[in-house]
Amino acid sequence: MAKLPMRQMKKNQSGVISAVKATGELGRRIRDMGLVPGSEVKIQGHAPLYDPVSLRVLGFTLTLRNSEADFIVVDVDDE
């Protein structure tokens, strides 16, 4: 398993969140959206200029700015 910032994941790549490195208000907001360690995520795609990123988590679709996705570390299978 490799650890990647969520921003570097490719379309249709899945993984499990291993850490959320944001603190304060941003960290709370990320966790409130269900992005907590142990959650499974799948990247659905990137916008044309690669910001934001669209992902599937806990049965719903969510979009994050790349500046937010940089704080989320995901364990992904080596390809």
C-alpha cells in the first residue's frame, strides 16, 4: 500500500483515508464531511483544470478544492 495525498489520486482510484493533517476550523470541516481515518474513498474525476476533485465517500459525492485535498492522506493499492 502506498500513501498519497488525495490530490494525487487518479480517476477511479480507490483507497482508505489514513490521516487528516488539517487542524483548526479546516480540519473540523473536513471531518464533519465524513472524511475521517478509516473511510473508503473513490475519486470520480477532476475538473478540466484539475481543481476541484470529485470523490465518492459514505454513499455520496463530494467535491474538494486541491488545497483541502492536500491535507488528506490516503492508503492506495500499488499499481
